[in-house]
Amino acid sequence: MKAALALAASVGLLWLGCAGPGWAQASCDTVPRQLETMIGEDQALRARMNRQQGSDATLDAEVLALDARNTAALKDIVARCGWPDAARHGEPAAHAAWLLAQHADHDVEFQLQALDLIRKTGLRDALTRKEFAYLTDRIALKRSGKQVYGTQLKVVPAGVVLPPEEIDSIAAVDRRRAEVGLGSVAEYLRMARQKLARARAGQRQ
């Protein structure tokens, strides 16, 4: 449970809040600030999770509750203002919206809606294409147990892995990753393992 919840924060695009009642029905002009607050708390909580070596039911419950609140707030933003995109709200806000949708695992229908809205932006820039690939895999893995781009890694006692049963072949995945501007699976695993090692080393200090 912990590894699955922490996955996007620990091995996502390597970048880098809870939406309280005050955000409800806020002006569309406040969307960037609202998303900044939401993603700040999201990343802080997941950083705590990444430092854990073992299960923590209380922390898992905190993450689930925060994801539910953030998903509700993001759905409200989308209903009122449309999907946050870089042209209207700035790249940080657009990226935050994508990452919050990544973490809406309890609401696959909303993730599908978000994926469609991201697709409709035209996938014009490299970052959006990469985000599209990550969310595609997030949804596909839950629906079919398979991945297209090999973006969803797993944390196991030995480190970070890409389960071979979830992909067709490394070569095919690498070709598709190149099409959306992602590096090879080997490079992705190397970076993810380094990041996990740093997080665990920090915990021991």
C-alpha cells in the first residue's frame, strides 16, 4: 500500500495541499495559488511517506484522505474554470493539476476525464506529452494490469523495479517512451533507485 501511494512522488517526473473549505467556489484567478497550496501539502506528505521503511497505517490513511480532498477541489476547479493549462494558468499550475489527477486513484472516472482534457490541449510541449504518458499508465495499470510507457515503478525491499509482467517488452516500451520525450527504461530505473537511496539515507541520519 505504502509503495503504491508513494510511487508518483518518488519516481515521477522528479519535480518538485490540502484544499480547505475556503477554496470552494473561488475565482478562477486564484487557481494557480490554490493549486500551489494543494500540491505543496501533497508533496510534503508524500516526502514523509518516502522516508518510511515499512508500513504506517496512520500515514497511509492521511494520504488517502488528502487525495480525496484534493480530488474534490480539482474537480471543482475543472467544473468552474476548465482544465488548468500552461497558457492560461502557467506551467507550475498545469503540472500541479496533472500530479493531483495522478493521485486520484480512488476516482478512475475523473482520471479518465483528466486524461481526455490533457489530450485536448494538443500535447504541444514535451512536459505535457510526458504527463500524458504517466497518467495513461496510471489508468491502464488499474484497468488491465498493463502499462504502455513503463512509468509506474514499484518499490520493493530490494529497491525499485518495473515488473516485467506489466509490459510487452523493454524494447517496445523504450520506443514508445522516446515518442513522448521520455528516456529509456534503464535510465529511468537508475534515477529512481538513486532517489530512493537518497531518501532512505536521509532517514538514517
